[in-house]
Amino acid sequence: MKMDKEKLKKINEETQLIHKEYVVQIADRVIGRVVDFINQTMYKEIGKTMSFSWADRPYFRAYAHCETPERHHVVISYGLAIELYRDAFVLSKLAHVHFCEPKYAGIFGKLSADREGVLPPGANEHQCKMLMFETTLEWVFFHELAHLAQGHLEIREQRAPTGSVGRVEEMLADGSEPLQGVAALISHVTEIAADVEGFTTYIQYRYLATRGKIPYAVVYMMVCGLTCLFNRFFGQSGDHFDPVPRGSHPNPAARWELLFQTIYGYFLDARVRGRIPDWEYSQEELIAQLTEASTLANMYWRIRYLEERGDLPSFMRVAKVDSPEVRSYLREIVATLDEVTPDIKRLYIFPIRPSLPVFTSAWRERLREA
């Protein structure tokens, strides 16, 4: 059953009333807090400084570069911030007024008094909107920081020189150079590594900035936001998964599959759970609820941008590890990441170990299947 067209039309009309200057002001405060935190803690300890600027562009764009070895810089476009806010606005609205309808009970279960619609317990629609917007924007920044922290510029130039201008472009994958061979493979590996480092560093920032309080709603809405972000990158990629690394970025569906596993694996770690006493979820509950958050975002995306075409959006199925093409691709990714890990550890700018994707023996064995 399709969503009532008048309801969606009304919500879309509301998004046209979003005051862009207001969104930019909020985004500027969010990023300002992050940059201040980095300069006062992480970078101060290693004698470096981080600066930031907005690109006055309507499209999605973010990149990082080194002005000097001691001065790092990140750029994000206004268009990126505005679209993140628009998705947070509409998803939270639909979660409150549409997905709580009886036809979705099989997906979201029985509604409870502490939830507005199917939004996470204890947070209202406005709070969820702001959480989704802020957490996704913050992750984008920390993804860019990860490229700098792990020495990805040096690794790309040393292992596959392309004559680049000395910066890592992100969020504009469709317009990037069509890299081939080793250059494409190294670029894909460093993007996946930056996804993981960006997440773990970001969560540590949240933990310290909020004095150890990471409410469940923060993680739930972050998963919603990142699911939408990678859906946006996926665009019209279609049903075919290319097992050969091409271009500067991996297939966004594959990136999300790997990052999503990292997210719930992180919160299942006993060391993490011990530091966040409010989290009392079992492994089954945690995976079920974060899977629900990703499903909510995929359903939102399907209704809003795909007009509910097809049975299951390509983004949700094209990068599953049961595909021989996906396993072939990941075998190359894992082997190459193993190869460059010593370089990442050597170049890492912080006096701790870098956060890298963890591939278990069982998972590696699964990849060996033809």
C-alpha cells in the first residue's frame, strides 16, 4: 500500500519552508564545537592545528588537505549541510505520523507510550531531527579527519601516484577521476578505513563532549542519518555490483554494509558497554534495534526518492556477502588493507593505535568461497 500522496506532498511542501540560513547557522555551531574540541585536545597534544571552512556550493562536497604538516584543513559545502537537515526533517516527520500506521506493525512492532511513532524511546520528533542532522554532519567531519590522521594522502601517492593536488575529495564520487587498477584499489581501501576511523573517533568525541552519556536515541538516529547518506551516494547505481575496483570510491552499499557491522560490533564490545552504564541491551536486542533504524531510513528513502518502485531497493541487497561478485571484491579489499596496515600505523598522527576494520577469521573464510 502506497503512502497517501497528499500526505507526502504536504510534508514536501513543508521542507520548502526550511530557512537555509537557519540551517547553516546550526551547522556552523555543530562544526565549530568539533573543531574547538579537536584543537583543544587531540591536536594540541601533537602540536598541530585544525581549521575549517564552508564551500558556498549547492551540491554535496567535502574534502580534507594539509596546508602544512602542522596545519590541517577540512571543507564542507553548504549544500551538504542543507540536504542532511532536509532528510532529518522529513524522516523524523514520517516516523512520527506515517510509519506508526498498523500496516507497519510487522516491521516496527507494537508501539509503546515512550515513543513518538516509531522514533527511539525518550526523544521527540524535534530532538530526533536534530540528533540525526548533527550526528551525520559530525561523522562527515570525522571521516575527513580520519584521512589526515591515517596518512591516506601519503599512502595514495606512495603506492599509486596519480598526480593529485594533495587533498582527499569526498561526497562527490560521481565527479571524481575514474581511477583504475592499483590506484582505484588503494583509494577504495582508504575510504573504507576512513569510514571506520571516522566512526570510532566520532563516538569518542561524543563520549567526552557529553561526559560519558550517549543516549540510545543518539546512536539510533545516527544510523538513520548514515543510512540516508550512503543511499544518497548510491544514487542510481543499479543492481550490478562491479567486483573490480574502479573510480575513487567503493560502491556505497558495500561501504554501508561494512560500516554498519562496525557500529553494532563497537557497541557490543564489553569494554564499551562497561563505560556506558545506561546501555542494557542484549546482543539480539541491539542488533534488532539498529537494524530497525537502518530499515526505517531505507523505507523513508524508498518512499521519498524512489516512489516505492520495486520490491526491495538495490541499495539494500546489491552488496550482500552471499554474492560471488561482492566476495571477489572484498577479497581484494581485505588483502590490500592487510598490506597497507603497517603504513597506516607508521603514519598515524596520534599516540594510540588507529581504528581499522576488523575482519574475523570466520568472515575471511566466508570470503574465500567462490
